[in-house]
Amino acid sequence: MTEILLPADGVGELQLVLPTLARLTREARTVMVIAPPYVPYVAGWEARGVVMSCVDIVHADERDVLWAAEQCLRSASCAAVLAWPVKADDRSLRRLQVAADTGKALAFVFRDRRHAVQASPAALRLELEGTPAWQVRVRKCRGGNPPVSAVPLASGWS
Amino acid sequence: MLWACILLPQLALDGVLRRRPPSDEPLVLVSGPAQARIVHAANATARAAGIYRGQRLTAAQALLQQFVMIEHDAEDEARWHRLLAAWAYRYSAEVGLYAHAVVLEVSRSLNLFGPWPRFESMLRDDLQELGFRHRIALAPTPHAAYVLAGVHDGIAVTSPDILRDALSPVPIARARLPIEATQGLPSMGIRTLGQVFGLPRAGLQRRFGTELVAQLDRLTGDEPTPIDSYRPPDAFEQRMEWTHEIEHVEALVFPLRRLTGDLAAYLAGRDGGVQRFELELEHRSGPPTRVTVGMLAAARDATLLFDCARGRLERLELSQPVLAMRLVARELPPFVPAGRDLFDTRPVHAIPLEQLRERLRARLGEQAIQHLHRTVDPRPEKAQSDVAHVKAATLPETLPRPTWLLASPHPLRGPPPEVLAGPERIETGWWDGGDIRRDYYVVRTSQGQCAWVFCAPGEQGAWMLHGWFA
């Protein structure tokens, strides 16, 4: 499970995951997008190589997001699950982590940056920064020390 | 030809018991006119207290102070009988209904389901699951199987040569012969079927008529038995009612599991699936509450059907207590099982994608899962839809499109952004009243986000935010 912390929407969070999604969907494996904050724009996703017929967009209430994500991960029938939980605590994230392990699926959980101070059971924890330039800071990575410096990210519009 | 007979000694009682949660309280089915009520059937606890079939109700009440009394319903019993015939149809194409029994021709089924002991245990497991007590026998003729099942549970006579030997020790009273023979033969000193076989036919025919001789011939297979083959109906309908009112949806889960289990058994017998069925909850007054359970594809797995129905039911607010529940399935499309890869490496507890989608839809709503497709319309609001379209043509070269689209554009707040690319004029839509005339730009906001914004043609201000390049 990867937890991605955002200062605001639209700072390159999809750019991080779209290449992976493109690879998975080209192999005709299913990707679940649960409660996205905006509508995925098909032309934009397809331009980055994602096969949209393999992408299921699940509309869920605030309280059902974690349930839906866990069901999808545990089922082992989807390759990756993207979720935008509003309220998620340590315990619910741990459940997702366990579900992702049992279902052998990739989980990406997008949360606000203010949760960075809380401990997290995620195997990989990334924080995105929008200013002065787009960059990714690794907060935690299982089995190694996180790199000290941030990794720059190309601006996402081209 | 080999016939299996499944004798259902407690059909009416099991039909009542399986609707109720398991319990130990004594229960009695009563029948007969109001002045002379008699016990039609009694469960194990009641029988242990000395109540037996045919007893007068007053005598039963003297034996046991308190028991649950239920009116015996012959129509109800016939319905269970038909359900079991539908279930048996899954194992054989030739199924016949006898009183309190179902017979099925199994000689060809054995090729498919394995040798008789394994096939028999399959039948027994199924009946156990459905909640019916049973006795099973196998014989070369249906009538012999019917007789043997009543005498010896589990007996299997596979060849016609030893059929006579197997039938010989059967007492006349249990040989299911015509009624006058059953009464007359013992008074002649004839006690078993073997003795009847030894009597001269002409004498028997003169004494008891042709019916007895024909019956004996059918028993031994000298004459073929006419069987009205069972044909399953084209719709499934099952109803359950309670003596008390149910006020909470949770209490409906148990009967629901029974109903969906019966539906699955029926569908398996028909080799069909169901895509949509209705649950009707009946109240004391007013119209019944209808819950429609729909699925993406035809299904017939008992767990899946139960999961879906339960998800729909749990979201229901009961306005009135429920007295009865009915499950109606009219559309029964053919069922195409999903193929699984032989070298599938997925974990054992995995559930198939279709079932996952059903489960999500059951809890989150019918429209919860969406697939987006690109259309040929250049207007961002109509550039995609969740209805499958014809393959969209490759679009002309334009500025890149964002990955997030706002459901409706709203003004961009904050200090003026830095323009990265643009403008791209989108001006179209005059034919359906939704015409737009906009200049789209890619801009960078003060927070570092890349945004897709538009403004009126020729201006660079009053930005409306329409998407993010995330």
C-alpha cells in the first residue's frame, strides 16, 4: 500500500500512478477508482496510455469508501485500487494494508498533507510538494531509509 | 435403466420447519375438520412426548401442555414437492413425482456424476442443505425403488436378476400394492412379496383384478412403467409466511437465505441463470413492498444471489411489519459460467470480479460503478459518457487534456495565474442548444498546481477552472 499526501488537488498525484495504471490496464487487468474528488477526464487518461475500459469508477459515500476499497483489495480480482478516503485512521489504513497483502493488489490512498504527522501503517509514504516546483518527498519506505532529498517531478501538463 | 427414488417421509413437516429458525420446541401440524382435529405430523420433540400421526388433537393436548400448532396446508406441501422435482431435474432428464417421493432415472447420470455411492452422497448432501429428511434407494424399475426406499434406506439393487430376491422379503403392508390387495392378501396368509410372486397369475388376476398383476409386472420390470416426466416451469415463485410479524430487516435474513438457496437449486436444475428477481414483502394492510434485485450478468450461485438480495434488503426502511415474503423470478436467461484459467495464480479466497461488482452495487447503489468512454464531442462536458459508444475517431492535435475534470467549472480564486500554454478555442454545439465559445489555457496557480482554465474569447481574465493536470 502506498499513501500519497497532498497539499492540494492537482499537484501531480496522478502523474505518479498513471504509468503503473497504463501498464496494468494494457494487460487487461482491472483498476478500481473509488470516490475520486473529480471526474477522471478520459482524453487525459488515455493520452497517458490508460485503457479506460479496464477502469471502474466507483461512487461511494464518505463512510463506504474504506469498505469498498477493502472489498476490492481482498477480492484479488483487481490489480490496483485508488481510493480517496475522507476519514481514515490508523486502524482502517492497517486493514487496507492487510487486505492489499492478502489480495496481492496495489493500493494507493490519497490523503491531505495534514495527516503527515500521524503514524501510518503504509509500506510507502510519499508527500507531494507543489511549490516552488513539483517534487516528491519519501516519508517512509519499508525495508530502507528514506532518501533525504526530494525527487523532482516533471510538470504534468505536457 | 436404473431408477433412484428419494422418499420424503416428512415432506409437509420439513417444509414448515425449514422456514423457521432451528429450535427444540415441540411443533405439530394439524388437519381435519374443526370438530375432529387430528395430528398430521409432529417434530422429534413432540414425538418424544408421545404424540403420533393420526392422534386426536385433544389427546395430544392432554399429553403435552404447550406446543406450536400449525395448520397443515396440502398446497404448500405440493409446492415443496415440485421444488424438489425441480432440484432433481438437475441430475436427470427423467424425473417423476410419486406420493411423498421423487424418482429419477440415473443410469446415464452416473457417467457424469461418478459411481452410485458418490452420486448418492451428492444427493444426500444437497437434501441436507435444503433441509429435507429423506430415504434413498436404487433399483432397475421406478416402482421397485419406491418400494425399497420405504423398507430400507440406502439400498442399491443394480441388476434386474437380483431384484426379485431383494423384493421378496418386503412385507405386503409396505409393498404399495392396490388397497384391496394390501388388505386381502394377509388374510389369505400371504405376508411377503416373495409369496405373492410364487402364486399363479391367473388366480391372482381372478381374485384381485388386473391392476395387481400389472403392478407386480411393473415392480419386477416385466412391463414398462409409464412415468409422467416432470417439466420445470418457466418462472420461479416461492413464498414464505410467518405466524408473527417481523419488524426488523435483520430478521428477514434467515428466510431470505432459504429463498435464494431454493432459487439457486431451481436454476441449477434448469441449467439457467437469473438476472433480475423481485422480493415482495407483504404487510397486514396496504400494497406489498417490492425490492428489485438486478445483476450485471446472469448468475445462479446461491451465495452470490443471497449477497445481492441481502445488500438490497438491508438498505430498506420497513414502514410496516412484514407478514410474508415472496421471491419471484420471471426472466431466466441462459447462464454462461465464467471460464477460469487453469494456471490461475490468484489466492484461494479470491472472489471473481463480477461478484465483487455485484457486492459493491448492492451496497452503494445501482449506479455506483461507472465506466467512462470517450465520445467524439469536443466539448469537455460531453467529451465522455458512461454509455458505450462507437469507437471514437482519433482526435485532431490539440493542447493536452487534463486528467481531472471538474463536474462544473467554477471561478479560479487567488492571485492571477501564470499562463503556460494556450489559447485553444473551443466553439461548437450550436446544434443542440448547448453551444459554448471558450478559450482554454493551461496555467500554473500560485500553489504550483497546473490547471485547465477557460475564459471568454479574446480576454485573459475572469478565469473559470475546469480541470487539473494532476
